Amino acid sequence: MFSETASLYIAISIFVITYVFIVLETFDRTIVSLCGACLMIMLKLINQESAIEEVDFNTLGLLVGMMILVLITKRSGLFEYIAIKIVKIAKASPRLIMIYLSLATGLLSALLDNVTTIMLVVPITLNIAKELNINPIPLIITEVFMSNVGGTGTLIGDPPNIIIGSAVNLTFTDFIINNGPFVLLCLIVTVLLFTLRHQKELKTFKELKEKLLETDERQMIKDKSILWKSLVVLAGVFVLFMLHGTLGFESASIALTGAAVLLLISNVDVEEILSEIEWGTILFFVGLFILVGGLKTVGAIDKLAEFVLKLTQGNLVLTAISILWVSAFASAFIDNIPFVTTMIPLIKHMGEISNMRLAPLWWSLSLGACLGGNGTIVGASANVVAVGLTKKQGHKITFKKFLVEAFPMMILTISMATVYIYLIYLRK
């Protein structure tokens, strides 16, 4: 329908215009995302079959499965119970609560994955904020940031790591040894900076503190039958998540199986549970996947990757640092999965023709793609899910609010990663 060059410019224009409307929030982001995706298809920049193939059903299946598990578990009162427990451990100090929840989010994201962790932590955070009458938004943005940082530390914590590990035979241990130390440092630095930034907001009334400290958390449990069934199923799901590479199951299969089992044994109203799923978030992702797929089809992502490789002229230091920063900015604004998928063969080819050491490049790609997801509200799946869950409880996190909070911190973590990559892998 269009020439190759025209298709490239039209696809980029559609993506940019769609992104502008998402930022301005003139219309609901789900509608904007779907309209942009449909425009890509109607102008034949990507055909219908390819558009469907570009939708990451593993991500969507994981989201739906975990949403069902969380919605059923929520009926037991477990989240309220945990909220009171955390309040008591922190002696009802909002600042300590923020630190404890954020660090727990980061560590859980390394063991599970960032989306699953956010689905578990956000309801707890909202309960605590409601009881202490504090604004939950600073806590949730910090938790989202920490989930993406924590997920960077292991093979299973973030999808880009799974893709890279599979492509170049990197193990769970490889990621812990290479990314783990840096991630721990990042978790500590970022949680302290976020807490300092919001310390004036993290205040509550003495009466509310005393009331919560006197609350018997055991009274929060509403249904012990659902509680135990949920705990058993969740435990099984988490174990399978950690073993999914060995067993050969995708995370979506595990989450959906767990959801199906819990629906079967919990005797909840299935239609009621399905009506509470964040379908707007799911459809937003569908549109976003097709939009990025359109960019991929016309060669925009390929050209970006090739530009980085040509610019550095085979210099290892420049190549590694360029991949780190380009990956970070690309992941902040487009989905990091197609970008990482595109970069892997290009890096391999560059190694074949230049005999360049590739290890620094793989870790640069991993750190850039995972940490860059913190840059904007659409940079990572965990961000979108957290915004959806928070909005449902009456608290709106705008694109601008997230950008102002998270983007400078993303730049800081990438700057730290630059120093880390240079000192560990590039210094002669």
C-alpha cells in the first residue's frame, strides 16, 4: 500500500501520536491504544495475522491468572491481615512502612516476577494507606520502581532476562552473580531517596496509629476456608514459577492453572470474579503490543539497533554503554520484549564479524531493558497493572505524575549501571 520509507514514517507517526494522547490523558488510555493499533492494521502497516502474533499471550495469561488468584484470595481477608502485621512491625510509622514494603517488593520480584509481586503488594498498600489516612500514590510508585529493579536481579524476575538467558545459555546463577550485587545496591539507594523525597507526606495522626496498633489482625480474616485454599494454591504457583525453566512451563500456563484450580475449589461466584478483572488493562496491552509490532514490521526497531552498532564502530566500551542507554530509553517508551528480541541476533552477528567480547553487551542489554521500564507509566507491565489496580480504588496515577517521580530515578539507576558495567567488565 505504501513504499517502505513511507510505511516507516507513517508507523512512527502513529506510534508518536498515540503516545502523545496517552500522555495528555484526553481519552482513556485503553481506547487510545486500541485506536492506534487498529490504525496500524487498517493502513496495512501490519497484517491481521502478524498483529495477533505480536500480542504476547504469555504476558496476558499471566496477568489474567494472577488477577483471578488475587481477587479470590482478597475475599479471605488475607491482605488486611498482612497490612495490620506490617503496621505493627513498623510501629505504624509511614516512613518505615514505605521502606519495608518497598524492599519486600524488590526482593519478591527477584524470586517471582515483577507483575505477580505488584498484584500482591498493591492491595496491601492500599489497605494500609486507607487505615492511616495517607496518600498511597508515593508508596505505590516506589513499589513499582522497586519491583522493576528487583526483577533485574534474576533470570525469572523480568521477561527480558528470560529472553536473554535462553538465547545465550545464561543460568539463574549467572544473573545472580552478575546483576545481583548491583541490584541490591540499587534497591537500597532508591528506597532511601524515595523515602526522603516524600517524608513530609508520610505523616498520620497519633489516634489512627494507636487504633491500628491495638487492632487484632486475626479478626481481619473473613473466610478461613478460602484463606487456606488460596495459600496452598499460591504456594504451588510460586514453587512452579521458580522451577518453570526446568519444567518447561510458561508463566502464563502456571498462573492460569492455579487460577482454574482455585476457582474450582473455592466455590466463589465465577462471573463475579471475571467481572472484577482489569479488562481495560488487558486490552491496553493488546493495543500496545500491536503498535510495537507495527514498528517492528516496518523495520523501525531494527534501524534503531543497527544505528547503535554502526555508531560505535566496534569499540567495546562505546558499544556496551550505548546498548545500555539506548535499551533504557527504548524500554521506557516501547515494550522491551521486541527490542531485546531484535538486539540479540544483531549483537551475536557483531561478535561474529569483530571478535568482540559479548559478555559486557549481554549485561548492558539486561540492565538497560529492565531498569529502563521504570521511566514511564507504560514502560513495564508492572507499571500498567499497578496504575489499573490503584485507579480502581479511586486513586489516579497520571502519566505526568509517574514521569516526574520515576524518570529522574531511572536516569540515576542507569548512570549507576554505567559505572558498574565499566568497572566490572570494561576496565582494562
